[in-house]
Amino acid sequence: MNVFAPLIIAATGIPALCFAVWSGRPGTAHARGIGLRWALIALCLFVGGIGLHLAGDQQTIAYGVIVALVIAVNALGISLVMHLRRGGDGAPRP
């Protein structure tokens, strides 16, 4: 059972990585920023899966990894939303 949770977390990083490739296609600075944020979310999920696997049966370390993963992914999600609210020229939308 200790193998399935890290695999599921790491597997959820694959769609985020696909979104990163897909959203960065136009090549503009705004599109690259969106792609970078999606790629960082995928990286956090991959690292979180590895950390959870390495935590093994130690629940306190596993809880720490999960809390760090939740904070990192949510911070990057907020960054992504704030970046999306900016226009292509970098100016904030009204």
C-alpha cells in the first residue's frame, strides 16, 4: 500500500507536464510564463511523490512531505492565476 500513494501523486504530474508543453507552444513571454508555472507544478508533484516514497512508514515525515507539497502546489497555482490575469503585455487587467 505504501507504493500506490506516491505513484498516484507522481502520475498526476504527467498531465501538468503536458499542459506545460501545450501552453508554452506560442513562444510569447506570456505563454512561456504559463508553461513554466505548469512545469514547476509537475516538478513539485514528482518530487512530492519521491519524498512520500522515501518517507516510507514514518508518518510524521510523510505528513511533512504532504504539507510541503500542498503549500508548494497551491502557491504555484496562485502564481499561475495571477499570471493569467495579466495581459500579454504584462499589464494587469482591470
